[in-house]
Amino acid sequence: MIAALVLGREGSVGFPGKNTSMVLGRPMMAYPLLAARHARSVDEVYVSTDSPRICEIARAYEAAVIDRPAALCTVTALGEDAYVHGYHYIRDALRKDVELIVLLFCNGATITAQTIDEGISILRGDPELDSAVTVSRYNMWSPLRARKVDVNGLLQPFVPFETFGDPKTLNCDRDSQGDVWFADMSVSIVRPRCLDALHEGQLPQKWMGRRIYPLKQWGGLDVDYEWQVPQVEFWLRKHGFTETATPYDR
């Protein structure tokens, strides 16, 4: 059985109510739910939450609800622990034999059923892979360009320039260090072993394991601030969504 597990909690510091905020006339969380429901390879869809409103929307989109413990709903709680909790509930409490888990976030709207099915097919074809994860190219955010503010209030390199080679050969061209791929949090399709041995996974998203296949797309992101919503709406329109229709209606 392949299960989709969507995370979304009540609280949000940067963008209160982001998971249920309206995007093209639908709650933000509707988009990962639609993708999971229409993926041919996904058998069941679950939402892990502490929010009555998220529960209501989840059930409207035919997803089962997992009650997330309060300890996993704080501002310091890690998503990886909520994923492990949800997976264990599906496996142990519901006694499901899980082949793969499709991990999603309620605020990760830049995902389609086609991408989920592609990732599942790739994992089924290569048992050595731990996961298949959406990534988007953001060369303008190269680590070479990143800065931090020091104790004197001045900008310093976030990562020592020597990390990238001889500093004398570096320049500010955004493409000079090659393509920069970010795990955009739209979907992580993982094997159960990744969650069973979470401590062995690659930082910072340990649920992905170590042998991670990139599902390349453009403009993917999970929304943490209200100003990101127009980018999500642009992405959705480019992928066939409008206020009155979805690509799954065809």
C-alpha cells in the first residue's frame, strides 16, 4: 500500500492561517490533497493535524485524519517527528503494509499528481534509492551569495568563501557555481526505512534518507509568508489551475 501523509498544524508565526488561506478560490491545503487523491499510485490519503478547520477541509477532500499529539504541534516541534508519528499510526494502529509514503505539507501547493506518480515509478524501478524529492533551481540563492550579520552589524559570508575553492577565482555571477537545487518541500516520496532509521538520514531533512533522487521542477516552494502567495498562484495557473477548474477535471 502507498499512503500519502500531509502535515499541517494550527499555529504559524510567519503567516497565521497559511494552511487554510485561500489560493485561487481554494484552501492552500487543497492542492497537495488534490495531487495525492488523483495520483494513480496512491491508495490512501491521511492528514496529520491538531486543527479542527484543517480536519474539516481534509475530510471534504476525502482524506482520513490523524490526531497529532500536542507535543508535535509546538513552534519548536520538527516535521520529521510528526511524519514518523503519522507513519507509525498508519503502520501499527491501522495495520497497513506500507510500501512507500508520499510526504506532503499543507502549505506545499506546488505539486501535481503527475509528479507524485513519476516519483513512485522511479523508486519502484530502483530499490537502492531511498527517496524521490522535488527540487527547484534557484541559482540566485547560491550559498556563495548568502550573508549573515556579525556582532558589529556588518555583513559577512554565511559560508567561508574557501568552501567554494580559491576565493580569487570566485565572482558574483549567479550561475558561476553551477546550478543550485533546493528541496522545495512540494513532495518527498520515501521508503519506510527512511522513517524507521531517521537518524541515518541526510541533514537537514532526514526523512529523505541518503540516496535521494531529484524530481526537477521550477518555482516550487512551501509557503511561510503571505508575500509568497502570488508566486504559488502563478505556478498553479501555469499548471492548469484556475478559480473554477483544475487539470484533474479533464
